[in-house]
Amino acid sequence: MSNEFLSERVMSIAPSPSVAANALVAQLRAEGRDIVNFTVGEPDLNTPAHIVEAARKAMETGDTHYTNTLGTPALRKAIVTKLARDNGIEYCIDEVVAGTGGKQIIFEALAATLNPTDEVIVHTPYWVSYPDITKLNGGTPVVIHGNEKNGFKLNPEELQKAITPRTKWVILNSPNNPSGAVYDAAELKALAQVLRDHPHILIMADEIYEHFVYGNEPYLSFPAAAPDLKDRTLIINGASKGYAMTGWRLGFGAGPKWLIDAIGKLLSQSTTCPSSISQAAAVAAFAGDQAPVKAMAKLYRTRRDIILVALEGIQGLTYTVPEGAFYLFVNVQGLLGKTTPEGKTLNTDGDVVQYWLEEGGVATVVGQAYGISPYVRLSFASSEEVIQDGCARIRRVCESLR
Ligand code: PLP
């Protein structure tokens, strides 16, 4: 098929690099290669049993039809319950919408609001999809470059400088994929102070990793830190990460009714509604027993500590300890300029990723995909055995560089 049939919009974006990296692992394994997969952006654990049971019951009792476009009343009630219980924020049932993953809600929210010349502020390292979803919807991503020295956190001065009359959205992501940065109350309030002076800006608070925070402070949602900005904020969250439900494709948005209605209008013309079975499962996830979520958070914290120890002392690698999510974002500047046993010089983070994959059989994602180089993202949502194996391979191939 020739590109001449494709739209300018689709030609302006790249396929999701993390999805592509994962697909490459599947391909290499099918060819018989032994690969440790550190590219995965999802829990390796199975969905908790009580959630699976709720889905089974839904199928058996005929809960198998189209639902309300915004989601079933039971699910929206469960989301409202979750937001009050976990985040201390009161929403009405008509201020929440369920989608086929949080990704769909991000997409529809931008589709519902962006006009040509509108700008969306993102901050590196950013989740790979924000700029491309912005472009697909006719907007322009405005990239603020993150700084490792301040833990890759967006600071108020940089935010202020990036704002123009055309800014429509600012996307905040805490805990951050890929850096693991988590914003505390003072940091969120400082960003809110800037945004308070710009009533033309909407705030997207992507909180999909909220359950995985490793510090002593409880997680703070953006509208809980800045309640007066709640009517300009869209929370993005979902079942994928916290409840080990990536394949169920169930996310949600919470925000002002006018925006939720507009997203609903788009959903009615696209997917109609998320799977009724996934919705029934998500009711059990959001409103049911939270013990499995707490157990998973504990496990990821242990794994984070394991990966930090396993990489200790490898020459050329430095990193900021992740405070949340399940990724380690490794600075590989110290490897650049070195030569592989085959005589190839490593010039970019892409070269490092390639070398680790070819020589070590370890798959990772290149920092450039997150808008910043030279970095490599390692997911630690894997068993201790896999983490140890992968890190030992990385150590071996790094030590063979000259
Ligand atoms: N936001 C971030 C930061 C993510 O990492 C992801 C998935 O990787 C999503 C949103 C979307 O998740 P889902 O569509 O599975 O709910």
C-alpha cells in the first residue's frame, strides 16, 4: 500500500515507541532469541481474583450489551467512590467518563478541545504518546525540557515561560512515566499558582500510576492540591496499572461536566462504550477490596530496590531513584564514545539500546522516545529473577566496552 493514500495526520506521527519495542521483543523471541524484556509498561502480575470473578458473573448474567456511552451508572458510581476514598475529591456521577483505557480519554479530551494553532505544554521526559496524540488532533506540542538535577520535575518558572495565549492544555504526569518523579504538595501548589493566573488553560493530570509511590508522603492528586482549579482539570486514571488490568482496556476521566459531555459525544461516534464486561470488572476493582493494590505497591517497591542494587557500580550508568511508577530512567552519557568488542562506537542512547539488545539480549526503550537523551528506560515490573538476569547482562556488556 502506498503512502499516497495515507492522511497527512497519520504521516505526521510515529507508532508508539514503547509498543514497538515490546513488539520487537515478541518477534525476536519467536525467532528463538533469549531476551530479557525491560520494555514492558505493564504489570507482570495477573488481575486479582475478585475482579476476574466480577467479569465472569457479568458474562453469565447477560451483562453483555452496549452500555451508556459514559459508562454504566454502577461503574461511574464506583469511580466517584474511588476518587473520594483515595484522593479526597468529590465528583458527581456526570463528571466522570469511562473509556477504552486512559489513553482513549486523553485522545478524546484533546480531540474535543483542540483547534489549529492550539498548544499543549508537555515536559520531558514525557509519556511517549502525549505529543503524537496532540498532533493527531491538530494541536502543537510545546516541549519544556526537563532537568535531571531537579528530579525531572517541571518547575513554575519554566511553566510560566512556556505559556502563550494559544496554550490550551498543560499535561502533568505524577508519578511520571518514565522518570518515576512524584510531585509533592508544595510542588503541585507552586504549579497551580502559575495556572491560576491563566484561566484559558486546561490541566490534564495523568495519575495512572498513583498507587505506586514509594516515599513516606501519601499520594496527592492535582485537584486535591488545588481545589479551585478542579473545574479546569481533567484527571486521567484507570484500572490498567493499579489493578494489573492493561488488557481489559478500562480507563477513566474526571472533570467538568461540559468536557465530560464533549468526550461522551466523541465516544458515541467512535467506540460507543468500553466493553461491558471490563466495566463490570472495574466496578469490583475501584469499589471492592483494595488489599491486592497495596500488596502490588509493596512488591514494586521491593523490585525497585532490587534493580537499584543490581545496577550498582556499573561504570557509565547514573540514575535518579524513582519515587513512583515502575521504571528506572538511566542516564547513559558515560557510555557514549566507548567502543564495542565489534569495534562500533556508541554515539547515542539508540546505539546503547541496540548494543544491549544485540550483545546482551536485554530489551529497553530509548530515552529519545520520551523527548530526552541520552537515557534508557528500564521497566522493573518483572520478577526478581528477570531483573537480576537482565541487570547481570547489562553489567557484562557494559564491562566489555573499551
Ligand atoms: N498515561 C501514562 C503515563 C501511561 O504510562 C499509560 C500507559 O502506559 C497511559 C496513560 C495509558 O494507560 P491505559 O490506556 O492502559 O489506561
